[in-house]
Amino acid sequence: MSESASASASASASASASPFPFPREYHFPPFFTPQPNLTTHHAQLAKWSALILSYARHHRLFKLSVSTASQTDLFHNARLRRRLSLPDIHEVLEFMRKDGRAEFAASGAGKDVVFVYWKKPDEWAALIEKYVDDTAQRGSVLTVYEMSEGEGTMGTELHGLDHDVLLKALNILVKKGKAQVFGSDDSLGVKFF
């Protein structure tokens, strides 16, 4: 994970006002051990997926560094002295990837950095489109920075949206002919149609 992504994940996690309410399975030791029965194992993967998505939503995390996250309370229950192993974490993330809820970053980090889609990019695209309509900005040009960090997004779900996730959502709108992205990396603009 890049330093900025790492810092934003830390800032988002510490910004959460209330502690994360772990589900009851998290306090059950076998939850941290892969179950041999296929049906039970599938249910276990689904529960881990739901836990990761809820945790990421609660802390507004958009990316996880697997090596760093494996040391956090998400995958390590200190009270039980149980931890989900790295291969098991990767299995859960692969399960999530097949469901469209995770995507490994294309950077040179291999399979360490993963996007966690508690809202899929097309769901973010729909929220962006709704925001543009609600604020009567069709035909307007907004900067990418303004869309996630600007005063106009304060109090909306878009405020603090990860830059890469925002670009993925905008690309969906571009493919639908509803937006055009232009400019260079440090000053991207978006026109909405």
C-alpha cells in the first residue's frame, strides 16, 4: 500500500467515533480455523466477507494492505489469541473478488493491496450521478479533488472517497456517456452530461 493510501486508511480508521461491533462469530475460536466441511467452509467465507465489508464501511476503508491488516483486530482476536493466517486471508479475499467485492491492486505490490468494495464502483457511480443531479451540476465541470474533498460533498457519502475508487466510478460514467474526464493526474476535471 502506498504511504498516502496507508495514511488515509489510518486516518479513516481513527476518525471513526464508535468502536466496531464485531459479530458473535468473531468471538468463537473455530471462526479463525478453516472448516473441513465444504458447506460450512463456504458459510465461513461468506461470514468473513461480510465482516470485512462491515469493518471497512465502519472505518471508511477503501483499500487494505493484507500484511498490515493481518496484524489488526480485523484478523486478530487478541482475547481469544486467534488469528486468521495470511493464506486464509487471501482465500477470503479471493472469495470476495469472485463476488465483485474485492479487487487486487494492479501495482507492483502483488496481492498485498486490495480494494474492498463495501460499495461497488457502479454503486459509487450512481451516487455521483445522484449528487450531480441533486446539486444541479449537469453540464458543469468539477475537479476530481472537489468531488471527494470539496465543501460541496461535506456530509455526503462522497466526502473522503478514495481517489482510485472515485476514478473507477467516474470511468463507469464515462463508458455510459454521462461524463468526460480530462486533464492531467494532479488536476483532473470531470464534465457531466
